[in-house]
Amino acid sequence: MKTSLVLTTINKTNQNIKNISLNSKKIKWDLIIIGDKKSPKNFKLKYGKYFSYNQQKKLNLSFAKKCPANNYARKNIGYLISIIKKNKIIVETDDDNFPKKKFFSKKKIIHKVNTIQNKNWINIYDLFVDKKNKGKIWPRGLPLTEINKNKIRINKKKNDQVFYLQQGVCEKNPDVDAIYRLLNKKIDIKFKNFKIDLGKSISTFNSQNTIWFDEIFPLMYLPVTCPMRCTDILRSLIAQKILYNDKKKILFFGTTMFQNRNLHNLNSDFEQEIPMYLNNHKIYELLKKIKLKEKKENYFENLIICYEAIIKANFISRQELKFLKLWIKDLKKII
């Protein structure tokens, strides 16, 4: 299937981006890099297409014209460009995530795996670390009350299963919240090479190493009006609700990537993440009660229903609906 790789950056062309460009060229992936107002004006790329802020505004995309500057959700524009270019698989990452060689392997939709049997929140990292680290590290977005609450139960039989959404864990300096980082000054985590069906359990996932197949492209939408540290996490909760309603599965796998994290202000990260600490558990409890229609032709309507419920509960700004409807308008035009 035709595949694209999407990332955003406000930095100059670093060695990681050069390597991503070279490897994308070797396997003929469309490489799409979305800049922003803060990005350097002289950004250069040997292979792939870089879209500056001004170039994005000139695209025939309603969302690109209205999405605020200096906002991580401009990554949505990269998804739309990928779909316009007829890609059937979209892989996404960030500019400080370093792919291993197997990251660029052919993406399979069917995997033979065990299934998690829990039907509540789990700490997915417990399956990817050794015994001494279990319960001591958790993914960004996991409610703090759930870190050590539920022991993960796995069925014994491996089955061939279809996964339209696949999330890779990112080792060395993995995706954790600011609380973990403030408590652990040195982070160097090794994850297991392992894959598992999430089953009906609940886990947040990010946008660092995520594979999306065209069946579920509408669910890629990153909300615009929430803090940057929360946007992919909120997306994960909504996508999970819609996928489970449609009897679709989510794969977690390790590990094809490691992170050498860009410089961050941890106090600022913590401040941005406060809505996530306070609300993620409440948001998913709210989503569980919502009745949705099955099948992909209802994904647009289901997205609006989910966001309307979250807005009504005052978890996110009413302005979000404006951006979501622009995303839907563009997608309907190009799919």
C-alpha cells in the first residue's frame, strides 16, 4: 500500500530528519514535513516535501487557512496532504524521534498476537519493561490513580487479527508526563520487542510512532484548542471509543524507535498537562456512556457527537467544533 510519513518541526534540518529523508527515499514513502511560524525560513530537504506556514495557507484546504499558528494540531494538514496524494497508510512521528532500521519495514495490517483481557485502564508500559521497572513508569495521559491499580491479564492463545491503528512505544527517553520527568532526572528506558492487542482495555496513545490505515483516517484529527501536551492524548480517547464501538482493534508494539528529546521546560509541560491529570478519567467515563453508530461511514458524525459531549461537560472549548467541522469538510472533499 502507498505509504506516507508525516511529522512537524519548528527546528532546522537536523541529522535525524536527514536520515528520515534518506530512508523514506529508499523505500519510496511520501515524506511530508509540516512547519510553522517558528520554523526556520531556509529549511532544506533532499527528499520529501516541506510545507512552510505560508505554503500551508495557500493550500485549497479550509482547515489550513483557519488553524492557528504555532499549534501542534497543524499536523492535521500533513494528514490531509497525505490523503490527497492517495496514500493508504499514514505513519507519523516527531523530529526528535529516531527511527531504527525496522521502522521503515513494510507495514502489515494483520498481526498474530495475544489479547489483553482487562476491560478497564491499564499501564501498558508494564508489558514492555522488566520486572524491576513495572509500575514505576507510565505513559503520558494515564490517570495517576491507575498507574498500579490493575494487573494486566493476557489470553494464552495468539490469533491473526486486523489492526487499523498501531501504536509503537518509543524507548530511551519515552513518552511520559512531566511528573515522571520531574521525579526522574536521568531517563534511559529499554523496552521489549513485543506486540499485543489492546483488547477492550483502556490506554492513551500518542503521535510519536503511530500507524493509521485508510479505513480510519477520519479519526486522526488532533484537537486545536486544548494544550499541545494534551492534543494527541484526547485524540486517543476519542479514537478508542469510536474504534471499540465499531469492533476494531488497536495494536501496541515495541520497539522501532528511540527518542533524544528536544529541550523542554518541564514546568511549562506540567502546566499544559494539568487538564489531562484532572480530566482524562472523567472524559473516558463520559465517552463510555455515549451511543454511537457502527461502520466507517458514521465516523464523521461520531466524532462530532463525542466532541459535543466533551464540550458540553466543559472539558474543551466550544470553538473546537469549528475546527473539527473544517477537518471534516476537507476530508469529505478529498476522500
